[in-house]
Amino acid sequence: MAEYVVVHELVHLHEPHHTPIFWRRLERAMPDYEQRKGWLARHGVEVEGV
């Protein structure tokens, strides 16, 4: 699941804020990001501030 964090941070290089553009770019880069984010949350990893 480290891929989620890495891709999330790489997308931040192009879009520093969690705007709709950011989320569209993240979805294009990692289509299953919601599943990964959910898995991390279920296992006690907070990803909203990442």
C-alpha cells in the first residue's frame, strides 16, 4: 500500500492542494486509489493529511 502514498505525493508535485483537479489526476494515475485508501484506513493508517 506504500504505492498509494508515493503516487499521492507525486501528484502533489503538479497540484499542491486537494482540489478536484488533484483527485482527477490521482484517479488517472491510480484507478484503484479509493480501494487502497480504504484498506489503509481500515488498518489504522490516516491518509487524509497525506
